[in-house]
Amino acid sequence: MTERKSGFRRVVCSIAQKFHSHEHPGAEGAGWNKNVAGPISVDSTSLRGKVALITGSSKSIGASIAKTLAAQGAFVVINYAKDGRSAEEVAQQINMAAITSTSDLASGSLPLKSMDHHGNGDNDVETPRQQPEQQQAIVIKADSSTISGGQYLLQETLRLFGRLDILVLSAGLMGSKALSEIDESFFDAHFNFNVKAPLFLVKAAADVMTRPGGRIIFLSTSLTAASTLLPNALCYVASKGAVEQITRVLAKDLGTQGFTVNTIAPGPVNTALFRAGTPQHVIDSIAAQIPNHRIAEPDDIAPIVAFLASPAAQWVNGQILGVNGGYVV
Ligand SMILES: NC(=O)c1ccc[n+]([C@@H]2O[C@H](COP(=O)([O-])OP(=O)(O)OC[C@H]3O[C@@H](n4cnc5c(N)ncnc54)[C@H](OP(=O)(O)O)[C@@H]3O)[C@@H](O)[C@H]2O)c1
């Protein structure tokens, strides 16, 4: 681990130096914990030249986050575990949008030739495939529910993009069993996926991420605060509660190095994770309790992550931000 960490550092330092020399002045000058004159706005160049890794980003909330960060100028890593086609589609959409964009978000900012890269979940097969230069999104297959998968994801991100500014821990597990039904493996699966693997990914990433200005954003759930939660939410909510406490403590710890660490806590979102195991009548009754009478779509959530990733959010640290349309107040 020590050797690997110093290896990361060497790669990042040498490439980041090159990268900074090519970077649009706005990327550094627009904040990242620097004192600037006047308020910092959020716009389509807020994340210009930044590199963002979003775990579980081939579908649902993670995919929407990746597209939104890319739309604000970030280079993004699309991570998936099983369905490579969806991951490719998301990357393709981002790369096509970048080509057709008149705002020239990526121009001059990419540190390395990027590649679509497919390891397997056990990290033992690597088949890099050279792609045209200046791709804004790359695909990395890695199992983000394990520490080794996270290490591999980080290593490949640094190898292909040369730096990391924004880490979003979106991949997660939401099982549904009450106390009488749970066993050790169900409990461990939730804490491994939702707590242990993200925490150790953050630990490794914190050594190599841009500082000051690095952004770490976890995903929790409004269920940690909702009194309407059901008994079968036990392991899911317990693990997300741990994530929220981790956020508070890491803000104090990594905050001293110029990172912000925050968590967004969405209410129900229309994704496969939510729909699996949630009968339609339950979805309808939840929707009835939301002022807009609908559950969220992933695109309702992603802009809040983009805001937290932006220079404008440099003073938001250690917070759990509810994004639930007024479902939980
Ligand atoms: N949906 C909600 O109502 C809701 C509400 C509050 C909070 N959240 C939180 O928001 C986050 C995202 O939720 P979601 O509903 O968007 O989830 P989702 O629909 O299950 O997201 C699926 C994405 O995660 C990837 N993925 C799954 N397992 C993976 C693994 N082991 N390694 C890497 N990638 C993996 C999938 O890729 P493959 O298909 O290739 O595996 C896909 O890209 C979670 O942390 C969840 O707890 C969700």
C-alpha cells in the first residue's frame, strides 16, 4: 500500500504539473478554496478541466451525476460492474456532446490520451483500447463494493487522466429485510458495499487528490431522518447512517488539507435500485406525500452534486444535504 501510494503520488505530481500548464486560467482562478473577489457563480464552465470519478455511474443517479459534471466541463470516469453496454452509452453521450459543444469545454485541458478501459471485477484482465484523443468520459469496469475494486478504479483513473479532483461515492446496495430475516452475510454485504469500500477508496484517494480544492461526496438517503421508514430498511439505513457520521468526521480530518466532504441524502428516486422490491402502491403512496406528487428522477439529484463539486461550495463542508422535494423536512 505504501509503495502504491508513493507510486500514485509520483504519477500525479508529474502529470499534474504538465496539466496545470495547459489548463484554462479559470479552472484554478475560479476558487478551489482560494480567496476570490466577489461571489463565485455556478455555470457550464464551473468544473472545467477537473477530473471526477463517480462510482456506479453507468445508470441511474450515478449516470446523471456523470453527465451533469461533464456538462460543467469535468472529465469523468464512468464506473460499472456488470453492464458494459450502458456504461459505453453514457460515455458516448458525454463524448458526443463534448464534440458538438460550442463552448469548447474540454479543449486544451485533457492531460493524457484517454482510453476506454475494461478490467474485470477481479482486476486481473486489462485490455486497454486506444481511442481518439480528447475524450471527456472514459469507462472503467471495477467492483466498487470491494476495497481492491476501489483501489483498481483509482489507479486506472490516475493512469488514464493523471489527476483526481472530485470523488463521488454513488454505487450502493439497498436490501430489504427486517431484523428477524437478516443474517450475517446480508449485514456484511451492506456494510462492505455502502461503508467499508467507499471509506477505503476515500482513504487512498485522499493521498493523491488535488488539494486544496478536492471534493468528496457520499450518497446517503432521506430514510436516515424519516420517521416513516419501515422495519425492512434496517441494514440499508444503518449503513447510510454510518456514511453520514463518516462525512462529519472526515470533514474535520481532510478539511485541514483543503478538501470538502459532504453527503447528499436523496428521497425516493426513480431508479432500478428503488423500484426493485418497492411495490407500485407503495411508490404511489410515497409520491402522494411529496409536495410535487411525484418521486424524484435522477436528474433532480445530480445538479446538487455538481454544486457541491463546484468552487461555489467551498464553504460547505461536513454537511448532510437532503434532496427530497420536501418529502422529509
Ligand atoms: N434510488 C433511490 O431511491 C435512492 C434514494 C436515496 C439514496 N440513494 C443512493 O444513491 C446511490 C445510487 O442509487 P441508484 O438508485 O442510482 O442505484 P442503482 O440504480 O442500483 O445504480 C446502478 C449503478 O451502479 C452500478 N453498480 C452496481 N453495483 C456496482 C458495483 N459493485 N461496482 C460498481 N458499480 C456498480 C451499476 O452498474 P452495473 O449495472 O454494471 O452493475 C449502475 O451503474 C446509492 O448509494 C443509493 O443508496 C438512492
